[in-house]
Amino acid sequence: MIRVSGGTFSMGATGFYPEEGPVRPVTVSDFWIDEAPVTNAEFARFVDATRYETVAERPVTADDYPDADPALLVPGSLLFRRCRGPVDLRDIRNWWSYAPAANWRQPEGPGSDLEGRDDHPVVHVAYEDALAYARWAGKDLPTEAQWEFAARGGLEGATYAWGEEFAPGGRRMANIWYGEFPWRKVAGCYERTSPVGAFPANGYGLYDVVGNVWEWTADRFGATVSRCCHEGAGASDPVMHVVKGGSYLCAPNYCRRYRPAARHGETLDTSACHIGFRCVRLPGTESGQRN
């Protein structure tokens, strides 16, 4: 973990999405934060130790989702499918679908596995799953303010985690969608997640605060949700929490949320192929659980 010295910063942004404003001064105390998102290997150790079953692996009933297609009342998660050509960007059904048996162990559904991806961020984790891991590790999920303060890396008011220029010197600074979403990527891009640390750290030494995977926070989402990315998996629970950082599916032509100030709301039972998390701990806190 990286220790971040607290302070007051300008949280939020203007000129992008309304839920990011207004810009306001916010103060945070010192805290420790994971250097990178929790990886598949780290999450596997948690599951092995506790026999934990994620939300995407649990049985689903009609009582939970009375309006759902009966064929979809099976364990699974939300999965992105790349389109073959340009589509209507107003209809997320062109690229999002509920995939039976998709979960953190099978990130692309049946037949897929984690071979070669131990150091990739764990995905298909709902809020409850992320919180369970954090508590087991003697940590917690970051507040939105802690997350944004850390992600800025000391660059007060900068648009990106590395400054104002999107691609300084032509260098790609994060795992996002370079090309035309949701169908064309330029050469050399990762198809899905990338290993943590594949892109430069920010000023505090934190990796993947932008792109790769959205990250759960401890705060509820109180603004009107702009459904740029996908619908929540279930309508039965209206409570939403803030996710931060954008993901490998954020693109300049569609979702410009690859910035520290960007925020999005997800229902608590939502899991998807581009949502993960990292943890925090306050200085001096003790726990009988694994550190």
C-alpha cells in the first residue's frame, strides 16, 4: 500500500458530465491505499481462505428479479461483446448482455479462465464482494474523496491523472479504448484488462487509477445516473454506489470518464467484466484479519 498524506483539494470537474460538479473544496485525512487494483491472484487467496461465493456465482430467483426473462434467472454477470461495425451509441444493448456463468473465474463466460491473468485486476465483483475482500484483508473500500484525492497524485485541478495532455508525446497513459467504440481498436491495444502496472504510475506511485477497471467506493451515488456504460444487472435494489476511474471500455468518442473527477453510479448487485476495486486503511488501524 502507498501512504497518502491528507489535505484539501478541489474535488469534481466542470465541462464533462453534470454529475461531476460542482467543483468544491474537500479535505481528507492521511490514509493508506492499495498501489493497484486487487488482482485475480489476490482475490483467489481470499476465496481459498474463506470459500467465499461472489454475487455472480449465487443462485438467482424470480423473487429477486420479477420482471426478468426466466431464461436469465441463472448465475452470471454482464459481458461486453465487441460489435462488428458502427452501431447506434444510444442503445447499450448493442454491446452489453447478461452472460450466464460469467464470473471472476470465467471472465468471458463458460470456456474462459484466468490462465496468464494472475496479475490482472479481478472483475465481475459486485459491491458486496469487494467489501467482503476488504474486511477480510483488514482494510476498507475508499470513500469517493479518498479515491479521487489519491488518483490525482498531487496534480491540483488537472484533467487527467498525469496532467492536461491526453497523450503526452503520443504516449498512451492508460488502458482505455483507443479507436472507435464499440467496434474498432487501433493496433497495440489490450483487448480487455491489462496487467496492473502496465502503464505509468501517477504522482503518488499508484497504478491504473484511470482505465483498466472501474473501482467501487464506499459512497452512495446521489446524482442522476447517466447510463453511458451499462444498466445495472437488477432493478430490485435502487441503492447505487459510486465507481471511479473509467475502464478499458472508455473511449474519446463515447465515454470520457478516464479522469480522476469522473464518477458513475452502479447498483449494488451489478457485476461486470470491467468493474474491480482497490482498498484503503487508515494509519494506526489494527485488525485481527489478514493484512
